Amino acid sequence: VSGAAGKEFVYFRGVAYTGSYPDVASCPEDGLPVIAFTGRSNSGKSSLLSALCDHKNLAHTSKSAGKTKTLNYFYVPEEKPFYLLDMPGYGFARMAPQEKGKLRRMIDRFLLESDALRFTILVLDARRTLASEERGIVEFCRMNDRPFLLARSKWDLLNQKEKAAAKRVWKEEGVLEHSLPVSSLKKIGLTELIGMIRKATERKR
Ligand SMILES: Nc1nc2c(ncn2[C@@H]2O[C@H](COP(=O)(O)OP(=O)(O)OP(=O)(O)O)[C@@H](O)[C@H]2O)c(=O)[nH]1
Ligand SMILES: [Mg+2]
């Protein structure tokens, strides 16, 4: 698909907010595939999910400056429907240590145990290198044959030199093939990501 009209066609359309759940046990259990957006606080998860739906702030459901604290489900009404799941960010500095730990455990539990999870999209600022939590998620996905992607966000903020340098680092980190530059602001990489998500939802577990 090419051209402006073609681009329009690939966004997720008619996406509806399903609900926000405080823990794994209360999430929908209807067997529909789940595509999870995880990563550090402020990495751009909610913005990316919204951009894929051709929306400015679909996923910013909380009024408190877009800080996601619950598991937020969005229903995508395609021929084979699925959920996009906006997860809370881990490592949010202004959060009490106890609350931080609780959120972290909830996120880990979901990524480790969910039967519905088909694709883990780890969103990280393209200007950053992999931190230990992020390495942990990558290792877990590799060991358990779980499809994953490192969405290198805010790509619009890098100049040509920084982009080239970033790609060299991804190669050194051993994740070049799993990395996709994206920008919610400038709509970079969205078509590719939508294709990957559709493919992932068709996979059997
Ligand atoms: N320049 C630029 N800024 C972005 C982009 N995507 C997100 N941002 C900014 O990054 C900040 C964080 O975005 P969010 O989408 O709320 O991040 P999040 O990962 O959902 O954050 P938490 O819910 O706290 O975990 C906001 O100020 C966004 O405007 C992008 O593609 N380019
Ligand atoms: Mg968020």
C-alpha cells in the first residue's frame, strides 16, 4: 500500500476503550488476543497506541498528565478482533517505592503468565540504551519464544548522526532485528507496526 490514501487505510479503526483494571485477575478473560505496550514511564506507550488508531489521545484516559496506572484495554473491531493493552510505566520517579514495586510485579506477572498475550511491544526512547529491566523482558521473551518488539520511540527527536549511532548500539545490544524506529508525533513506523500487530494476532499459541 502506498500514497496518502493507502496510509489512511492501515490505521486501526473504530477502536473502543473497554476498561481499566487494577490487577491481572480482573482483566477480561474472553480469549481474545492481547497486544501489550510496556516500558518505562514517559517512553511514549499511550501516545503510540493512540497514534496507531489515528487518534491524538485515545489512551490518555487518566486526567493526571497521561500517567497510566492501570491495565487499560482497547478493543479493535477487526474481522478477528483483539485488544491493545496500555500498561502502566515502570520506574516512574514520583511514585512511592511501595506503589512502584506493586506496579512492577503486576506488569511482570502479566507478561509472564498471560495466555492471551500474543505480542509484547517494549516501548523505549530511541535516545536510550537498554536498561536491566528491559534486558530482562527481552531475555524472557527469547527464552519462552514469545514474539516481541523494541519500539524505539520519539525518533523525530534524533538527527541523522544520532540515528546512525543508535542503530550501531542496537546491533551491539544484539536486538537490531527486533528494533523498529517509531514516532507518534511524525507518524514514523506506524504502518510497519500495524502490519506486525495484525500478523501477531493471527498466531496460535
Ligand atoms: N517528540 C515526541 N514526543 C513524544 C512522542 N511520543 C510521546 N511523546 C511525548 O512523551 C511524553 C510521554 O508520552 P506518553 O505516551 O504519555 O508516555 P507513557 O509511556 O504512556 O507514560 P506513562 O503512562 O507514564 O507510563 C509526552 O509528553 C508525549 O508528548 C513522539 O513520537 N515524539
Ligand atoms: Mg501511559
